[in-house]
Amino acid sequence: MVLKDVNPEIGNAVLQAALTRAKVMFGDRLVAAYALGSLAHGGFSSHVSDVDLGLVLADPLGTADAEAITSLNAGVRVTGLPLADRLSLFWGSPESLAGVTEGGRYPPVDCLDLIENGRLLAGRDIRAMVKRPTLVSMVLSAAAMSLKNMATPQVVAELREPAGLIRAGVRPLTKRVLFPVRFLYTARTGCVGTNDAAVEHFLSVEGGPAADLARQAYAWRSAPYAADDPGVARVVRAGLLPLYRLYTEDYAPRLEAAGEAAMAQAMREWHARLQ
């Protein structure tokens, strides 16, 4: 279940613009640069995808590096390139990626994406030295992001009545649908939750309105819906709450088993608000 890439050249142009600036900014400290996400493993859609770039800087990392990354991101965004505002930068060093030191920004699942799918754009390939993240670390990272960004009164209201989300367009809607599908896939398989693999797996084990919504959201990535299509509203209203109930019900015991009682309780409370 793999859709063709949609206009990947637009995303690659943003990667190259960022890489050009990174080479100037970091000079010899730029050990490697990688395309990550859908520009690396496939399934890129100019309608919805982020543009993910992974940088590896020579040790040691310092506070100035974080400031430089922020400046780099801002510099690309003001170029006016299509999709420049979707640039997402991941960064670290050989030692931080090996787990020897801390610093940078490579969440566990993105670290696994680097190992398995990173497409080298510049420098030398250092993936063999990257420490493979554990399943528990990926589950905790996904749960923390979800509880921070999606277990909010605003999002719960949005899940109950998604008319505004539908009007907002295909990108926010498909992300709202496919994030929990991908998180479930990673928790159940230990693999990177690419959209194609995650949706295929979800449809093989789940049914009903949540599965119908996942199938449609995946298709909308390449063929966006019309906001006034009543069929869109029906499938979204029928599937969103069941999907998030399934996700929160699945993750709460995983968090409990990982010794994260507070996070597990927060996930259960979120689940209760979705009833």
C-alpha cells in the first residue's frame, strides 16, 4: 500500500537550500547531512508532508549550536521557497547519537528513521555508530508528544466536532488522523511509523469507522478532499473519536508497564474525556 511521491522535487529544493546554508554556517563541523522522513523512505506529498533534514555536527555540542539551528531554520523560511515553512531540522553529534552525551534534537523514532532510512546528502555516513532506540523510548516519546499537544480541551472538542478541522485543510486533518495510526504501528511493531506501512498494518488489524477514516486520510495525502464534500464530514465524524479511544486505550497499559504511572494516568484521563 504505497502511494507515489507527489512533487518531491519541491521538498528536495528546500533540503538543498537548507544544506547550502548549513555548509556555510558550520563549515568543517558539518559531519553529515541526511534527508529524513518521506523524502528518504518515500511517500512524500507536497500537499501535506514536512521537509525533514538531519544534521550531524562535530563534537562537542554547545548552546551556540542550538541558536545556529534556529537561525538556519529561519533563514530558509524567509527565502519564499514553496514548502520552506515546513522545514523540520534534526541535529546532533556523533557522540550524542551514539548515546555517549546528551544534546541536540533527535527524538527516538527519528533516530531510528536515520538509522534505517537516512539518505546521505553531504559528508560521511555515520549511521553505523548511532545507538538504536528502544521500543519503550519510542512509546514514551510518542505519548509525551500526544499528551502535550493533543490531550488538550481544544483538541478534544475538535475530535468531537471536527467541522473546523475539516475546513482547515488536508494537512492538519491528515496529521490529526495519521499520528495515532503511526504511533500504534510503532508500539506494536517497533518499526518507524511510515504512513504507508502504518496504515496498511492498521487496516489489517482494525475495522469499523476508525479504519475507514485511516484509509481515506491516507488517500487524501495525494488527492486532497473538497471541504464541502458531505462524505468527508461523515467519515471524519464517524472515525475520529473511535480512533483516539483506540490509541489512548492501547497506550495507557504500555506506559504503566514502562513504570510511567503518571503518564499512564494522564492517558486514561484523556481516554475518559473521549467517551
